[in-house]
Amino acid sequence: MNKKIVIIGGVAGGATAAARLRRLDETSTIVMFERGEHISFANCGLPYYIGETILEREKLIVQTVEGMSKKFNLDIRNLSEVTSINRDEKTVTVKDLKTNNVYKEDYDVLVLSPGAKPIIPPIPGLKEADNIFTLRNIPDTDRIKSYVDDQNPDKAVVVGGGFIGLEMAENLAHRGVNVTLVEMANQVMAPADYEMAAIVHKHLRDKGVTLILEDGVNSFENNGKKVILNSGKDISTDMVILSIGVKPESSLAVNAGLSVGERGGILVNKYMQTNDESIFALGDAVEVKDYISGSAAMIPLAGPANRQGRIVANNIYGKKEPYKGTLGTGIAKVFDLTVATTGNNEKTLKRLGKKYKAVHIHPASHAGYYPGAHPIALKVLFDPENGTILGAQAIGEDGVDKRIDVIATAIKGNLTIYDLTEIELAYAPPFSSAKDPVNMAGYVAANMLAEGIQTIQWHEINSIVEAGGLLIDVREPNERKNGFIAGSINIPLGELRDRLAEFPKDKPVYVSCQVGLRGYLATRILAGNDFDVFNLDGGWKTYSAVYGGE
């Protein structure tokens, strides 16, 4: 075997590949170059160190250069920047950032793991400011934490409502900073659909975050102390976190003539090889295949990067192990809420022109009679032809992670919504219900397909009622005190059978309740009496997350 393998970049993918390579072969020479000081750090933990949930900085260092070199017999050179790849001679040009010495290193196999970097648009006034930060690595973290510690800022603007932006908003708020979050789109947390993100919007505002949607930064004034938005609104601030998104660090690959995709990600085959068979690439820098749709995607997540590192190492030693695509299972803590997603969302399915149906349910995280149960908003998307699960989203204070993990596992196991009804999950009152939320989502979806239950969505009902559609709210009258859909008629479920003569048979009847269950029961009653009936999926709870009602 005895190959010389050079790895560019550490952290999740590169460090995993190096460790796996050594476990597979004791004799190869493995050289790892890392531009920064730290080769393996917990970048997902960085906001929590700034927010002082994680108190010890050394806890962020996963592997030290010395420790990893010794444990795996690696030649690790940190503070070393690879400036070019010379494919013809199979060398890389390296600049030692400590000495400015430039030299060449040869390789038999090259592994690219350069990651992704924060997007920093050329916003006027940016260069003049010393209070504007991005967060990618430990030096960035040190700069932000020192600024918060030393300057004791009163106000901060976070630009971008993705994972890092939301985590920074929470952690700065924990430090007593008044946070304004600015997001160009109409929602935060892009992997979630709008009605799910609306739950997060309310929670952010309840926690004192000023949330500005559908607006972006036009310029900075007064050395970054004033943020001018595209709308003309200006915000005075002590500091700014730019968290607009990331783009792949693919310039080395481009300059070396390696193929990249439309989004700038390095193109690889199913074995993670570039168009040069001696060069592999992995992690946030590569374009992956979306596991659900098979289309090209950029999905920067630590789990897939680790998995790719292992696969690359296996394939360098001839195992021919394919990477099957990225499902995009992600989770974030947003103050008291957990927000988790897997697979495709509605926006993606619409864009791809894929047929789908959605179910929304609002079960408790565990048995309602056992103290401490919290509601979960769970949305599952599936193929109406065969029940294939296409994606899921969940939000709540407790029990969200395990439901999304079960559904993510179900997708990878090619289970359908029918199988969700049969999954046997652990039950005791402190942990779940006899019918787990995952089972319940399966039952609701299966009812739609097997029983022909017709549903309508939260965004369709207003125009239906405005056009003269009959909407029956089957909740009890006292429940309507907390809100109802304008134009709906209240007939409690228990009275429905006695009032069938009041409903037209020549046009559809629409029913709604609190979360969809009584609406389903009403649907069965009306359908059994030959009415054309539709149930409002997710009931008042899903609708009110967006509209609030009357």
C-alpha cells in the first residue's frame, strides 16, 4: 500500500479521513495541512461559548495537533496554507504562515476538505467598521467574545436568520444584549416551511428579539454603529454579526482545473472523487446529491462531512463505497424551542414539481396527564401515490429531536407513511404516549390515502371562505374565545348529526377544529352521509400560527 496522502483542511471531514486512513493502514505517509491554528474544533459549539453556556474554551478543541499527531502517526502542519495544486507534477505549493517560507509537497492521493466560508457582500461602510463580525472558527469566536466581554454592548444586529444567526441571537440575548435580527426572506430557518417558521417568529419576539423580515442591509454608517436597511429604516447598534450564509472554499480546486457546480461546490462522483482520479473532496466544499430528489445541493452539515471522511478513506484503499446523498437532517435550539427538519420541505418539492401531500399534527411530547408535557408541531410530507416519506419538520420544547430522528431513519430505511403506523416505539408516560407522535402522523397520512380523506391547507381556507365556501368549526363554543377563522360557523361535533339538513349536498363542506382530530371525525360523519367534505389539516393551531384569527 504505502501511499503518500495529503489532506488539505481539518475539522470534521479532513480530520475524520486522516484518522480512518491510519486505522486502515499503518505504513502510509499522511500529511495534513491546516491554514488555521486548530485542526479539529467543535464549530457547532462556538455560539454557546460566546453565550457562556460553554464556559471553558478548551472544551471546543476536539483534537490538538500534538495529540492527534501522536495518536494516529500523522504529519500535521497547522498555520500552513496550500496556495496551489499542481496536478501535472502531483504536488501542492504550501506557505508556512509562521515563517512565510514557501515550498512544494508531493502526493500520491490528495484529499480536499477546505470547508465553506461566510458570505460577506461588498456592503458600503463595511471596511470602515471594527464592530462587524462573522463566525466560522475559533479566532472569530475569540474576537466576538472579547468584544462582548470588554465593550459590554447594549445592542446588536444579527443579519441572517439561519442556524448560526438564530444561535447567535439567542446567545447574545443570554449575555444581556438587545438583539435585532434582520432576514431578507419572509421567514427565518429556511429548511422549515413558512407556517412552521411562524412559530419561531412568535417565540423570538416573546423573548425580546426585534425581528425584521423581508428586509436586508443596504449600508453601514458611523463605523458600523448604524445599519441602513433596504427599506430605508436605520438601526443604531454596538455590534453586528453577519450570518448571511456560507459558500464553498473552492478557489484552490477551480485554479487547479477541477470541475465545480453552479453553486461553486466541487463536483465529485459517488465515490467522492473529483475529475482527477488522484484527488478526492468532501465536506462543505463539495456539491452533494439531495437524497430525496437526487438533484444537486449544497448542504453544509457536520454529520455528512464526517461520513464522507470515512468513505473517502475507504475508497483511497480501493473499497469503492458510494456516498448515497445528503438527507439534510438538521436541528437548532432557539431559546426554549427545538426546531428540527429532515428531507425536503414544501418549497423544495414545489420547485422540483414533485407531487406531495402534507399532514400537520400537534401532539404532546409525552402523556398529557404526566407533568411537563409540551406541544409538538409536527409536519410530514409524503408522496400521495405510494406513501413515500419526502420530509418532516418539528418544533416544540421537548421530544422534537427523537421524532425527527425516527422519521429520518424511516426515510433511509425506505419506510412509508403506512409503516410509521406500525413502528413500535418506547412508551411510558414520562417519555411518550401509547400512540407516539410519529405513529399519529402515520395514521393521519394513511387515513388520507386509504380512506380518501380530503384535506385543505392553512393557506387555502381564507380564499375558500371569502368565495362563499361553508366552513364548520366543530369545536366547543368556549374554545372560540381564543380565536377562530373569520366566516366560520360553530357547530360542535356532538351536534353535527342532528343538523345535517342544514348543509348543502351540491357543493363542498369544509370542517375545522383545534388540531385536526375532531375535524377528521366530522369528516367521517359527513362523508358517511354523502357530503363532499374537506378537513382543515392541522386545524386552528396550524392556521393561527400564521394568521392569528379573529
